[in-house]
Amino acid sequence: MSSTNAVDRSNEFTGKRVLITGAGKGIGRSTALLLAERGAQVIALSRSAADLRALEREIGCETHAVDLGDATAARAAAVAAQPVDLLVNNAGIARLQAFLDLDVEAFDETIAVNARAAMVVGQVCARGMIERGAGGAIVNVSSISAQIGFPLHAAYCASKAALDALTRVMAVELGEHGIRVNSVNPTVTLTPMAEKAWGEPAKAAQMLSRIPLNRFVQPGEVAQAIAYLLGDESRMINGVSLAVDGGFLAR
Ligand code: NAP
């Protein structure tokens, strides 16, 4: 495409307040930068205050430091962040344990951060969207792990399958209010989390061999898929889990 046909997206989200959880690092941070570049007022919610301060210096966003594993604190932070037009439930953790060694505390924490927090923050934001009557869009950051059983990832895979299921029910119930809910499901994306899970060269090579495009995803590429699902160009897309996986799931 010649540059004269390039779409100018600099105002795509102008006037929109976008809440992004886990905006301190990785995919959340890339998403905050991209949406700010496209005119959004970003509200960044994350755990480490230092990450939030750095992001605030860069894009002038509103910030809320909170542990989303605490449902009461998560709800209070979501209330403080209102009004919100668009929501990205991105915060997530991966605690790697073999199934036989998986402890209840690790399982519960993973479900609390990866699935329950999306429910709690989603409820607060959706109620606000319904009250204001202007509709909205929500993107939950899931994973191909919702559909694939990766060794050492039992709690993580369970949490992402739960998040995909939650996404579908939210889409079905909130559609009548003009609120669309979808998920993005990336394969290994080059962030601090991926470094922990896939940093070993042998593990990385095995994973790469399953990706037809033969590379891992860049955080900015997930951010672009999120922006698409938040934006008007996807206005009839609701309740999908969009793989951002270079063809992994097609194999
Ligand atoms: P990351 O680099 O580890 O960043 C995660 C962000 O979420 C950090 O800012 C982290 O803050 C925040 N966070 C985690 N737990 C939190 C909590 N309890 N309360 C508040 N904030 C919390 O991870 P990422 O790779 O960007 O992952 C982002 C999302 O993409 C996750 O949902 C992940 O499951 C999903 N995903 C990642 C990959 C991958 O390969 N990277 C693939 C598929 C899906 P602190 O650092 O301060 O704790």
C-alpha cells in the first residue's frame, strides 16, 4: 500500500478513557503507549508503583497502584478509575508448577489475578458504561493456553480457559447495552513473563517449531490486535477469542 493510502489513526481514540490493567510492563505497557499515541486518555492500573510513575512520565496517564489479587482492592481501584469507555483486562501471572506439585495457594492466586480480577473490574466498568448509555468495548488478554495443555502451566491454562468462558458470557449479556467483549489469545510474546516461562533456548526452540510463522510475537503486535477489537472497525465482532499466534492453533 502506498503511503498516501495509509490510514491516519492518530485520533482513533480521542475523547475515550481507556483503563488498562497490568499496564506497568510487557503487553499492557505496549498497549498503553499505542492507545495514547492514537489519542486515548489512558488510566493505568498495575502493581509496581515505579512502573506506573515511569509510564506517567512518558504518556501523562492517570495511575492506580493495586494488587488485583485482592478482590476488594481491585473493585475500589476500578471504581476510582471511572468513567471508563474502554477496558483492557491484561494483568496476568504465571506460576510454573508440575500438576502433581501444584499447590492450592498458587492455583487460587492465578485464578484470582487472571480471571476473577477481570470479572470484578469488568463489572464496575460495565455498570458505568450502562449508566452512561454510550456502549463500550472490553478486551480480555487471554492466551493460546486456554486451548492447549502446556506442561507446568496447569493453573495458568485453567485461568485462561476461565477467562475465555467469561468473555463469551460477558459478550452475550452485555451486547444489548452496546458493549462488546472479546479476548486476544497470543502465543509466546517477548515480555518479562515469557522470559520466565520460555527463556531456556531448548524450550524456546521447541515452541518456535510449532509456530508456522516461525517467530514469537512482539508486544506491540498484541497491542495492535487489542486496539482493533476496541475500535470501531470491529463494531460487529463480539464474543470471539482472537488468536495472535502466527498459526500455532491452526496446526
Ligand atoms: P508481564 O510482562 O509479566 O507484565 C504483567 C503486568 O501485569 C505487570 O505490569 C504486572 O505488575 C501486572 N500484574 C501482575 N499481577 C498483578 C496484580 N496482582 N495486580 C496488579 N498488576 C499485576 O506479562 P505480559 O507477558 O505482558 O502478560 C500480559 C498478559 O498477557 C497476561 O495476562 C498474560 O497471561 C498474557 N499473555 C502473555 C504471553 C507471553 O508470552 N508474554 C502470552 C499469552 C498471553 P508487576 O510486575 O508489578 O507485578
